[in-house]
Amino acid sequence: MPEVPMEIRIRRIQHNKNLFEFIITTPSLRTQFRLPREQVNELRILIEKALTAK
């Protein structure tokens, strides 16, 4: 399967320190969404589990 170039940017929202903005860009798609800190932490845990699973 060919790899698709992808850029991922994450930034904390200035007026709300518990809100993070994610921007994911590929040649054919750009998506932007905001997540609260609690969901970012849940996402981090899920990513760590997937990376360490055998």
C-alpha cells in the first residue's frame, strides 16, 4: 500500500488552555477539529496501547 504524505499539527487554544486544535492535511483532504484535554489524554492512551501491543 503506498504511503500518503500527511501533516499533523496540534496547538493549544490561547483563550482556553484545556482545548487543543488538531489540523490534519493530506494532498486530497484537510480536516480541523478541537478536543478538550480529557479527550486528548484518552487519545494518547489509545495510541500508546496500539504502539505497544504485540
